[in-house]
Amino acid sequence: MSDSTPEQHQQWLQQLRRREGTWVDWGQMCQNLHKSGWRTEAIFEETGLEPSTQNQLIVASQVFASLEDAQVQDYFRTQGSDLLYELRLLSQTQRLACAQFVAEKRLDAGATREVVKAIKELSQYRVPPNFSDHPGDAVAFQCWRLLRQKPTSPERVRLLSRGLSFAHTEAARTALEQLLDPQHRETLPTPPRLPWYRLESALEQPLILTLAGELPLSTSVWEDTPVAQTQPPFGHVTGAPEVVALPGWPILRSAQEPLALFTHQLPGEIGIAEPVLLVVDRGDTTWQAEHYFLVAEAGHVTLKWFGENPGLPLLGRLILAVRPPRLLDPEHLSQPWQIEE
């Protein structure tokens, strides 16, 4: 939140409503209002500026401030928020060079977007020394690369014309002109596609739980064990000593303070040959007859069932008991054909 006053907010809103000042001023005022807690919808209702327009003005004004070149800034000050918005993905050095090039060529938003794309692509390919990192040479290289992929004749003419008009260095122009010779029309190796995959559901993203230990567990350890805090966007965990991953089942995601622990002892069971993973919601301590609960006995935590309210402190409700997976004979793992059978 900023230190601005309600009176200042109303002044900014009035200036935006009347469109006083330049678009740079509007972007700064929208940003100040956002920092002061104003929602984009509320600003729209007060000023008529659509949320998408507010975002463009704010981002473009930030790009404008980062240029740090008075002559270039003067070119974009009265109009050009749509142009500078396209430069948002470039580094500060690239922004200034691109802004100078856009001003020199008097490009529109669509052409500026294509120049930015060419600059970003320049780092993805093995670029011959003929082409510099100037925005004009970036476009020239983009055209040169596409020309080497043997496009149709009309497309070749368009690409060659565009490349020559944008090329900044004589070496770049020469490289393009050489492609008029059929001997220079070999294809250019291109990088492979990235192996993209998007997590589409909560079940595909595992839930990370802190592993408190194994029953019987001391009461102090149970109470002091921190709950794993996952961080967006992939749910990584920081600060937890030991953790265990389980599928993102809804019953786990709805728990308040889920913690995991191992046990070889369960109520009503004499002995268990394999370890069992218990998940307990430490935040749920309200007795229910249909659930098991952790309680403290002689300084240790144990799992109990109570047919009626026990009248003693409950340390958490059991929400899940997980058996380990049944694995194949390890020797079979080296014989894929046996697994297929």
C-alpha cells in the first residue's frame, strides 16, 4: 500500500477521467491507484479506462521510464503506449536499441511486435557472424533463415525485400543478396521443439507432507513438527526436514494441517508385516465416533478409537492410512518381456 491520501486518489481519478496529461502520466496514476488498493474494475467505473487499457498503460510507462534516453522518450511521450508495451519482454539494453529502431523506422504496433519476436529468436539459433545484435539485423537474420527453408517465389520476394529494408549492417545485406544464388539455398538446422507438458489437474501434482516420524512418537515432537508449506506454481517445499509425496487426493487437500507418520501398530491389529503411512489432520480435534484420533499417553502419541467423547485433548484426526505399493520381483525389472507377460 502507498502513502497517498484519499484526496490524492480523487485528484488522480479526475485527471484520468478528463484525460489530462500524457499517456505516461495516466500509466503512473493507474499504477499509484493500484498500489493504494484500488481494483481495476473500480478504476474503470470511475474513469472509463478498461482493465486491459490500464495494464497496457502501466506496463508501457514502466518501459518508458527504463529507456533513460530523453530523445527517445520524447518520441514516445505523446503517443506510443501500444508500441512500448510490445517491448516489455526485452532486456533494458534491448529495449533502448529497439525503441530507437522503432522511432527511426516509424513502425506501428504490429511491426514492432515482429521486431521484438526477431530479437528474441536471435538467441535461439546459431547466428552467422554476418549479423549483429542490432534490431534491424535481427529482422534481417529472421528473413535470411526463412529464405533458406526454400519458401515459394512470392514469399521469397517478400522476405528478401523486408530483410534488405531492415538490415543494419552491410554484411547482413550481403548475406541476404547471396541467397539469390541457388548454390546458397541449403536448409538451416533449427532447434528441436521443447518437450512441453502442462499439469492439468490437482491429481497430477503430488501433495508434499511433512513426515513427523514413527509411532510411538513423543508428544513434543508431534506438536513441534511444522506443516510443509508448498510454493506456487509447482508446489515445491522449503524448510521442511523430512517430507513424503502423495497424490493430490481431495481428502488431503481439504485438510487443515496434514502431517504424515509411519507405524507398525494399528488399533485392533496384533502385528503388521509392512509399514503403514498415516496421514493425520492436526487441525481437526473435534471428536467423531466414526474416526480414529491421536492422543497423548505417558508423553507419547498413539492412535485410538473412542465410541463416545473421551473428554481428553485430541491431537488430530486420522484421515488416511496408506499401504506401500506392491512391487514386482526386482529381478524381473531387468527382463522387460517378463513384465509384459
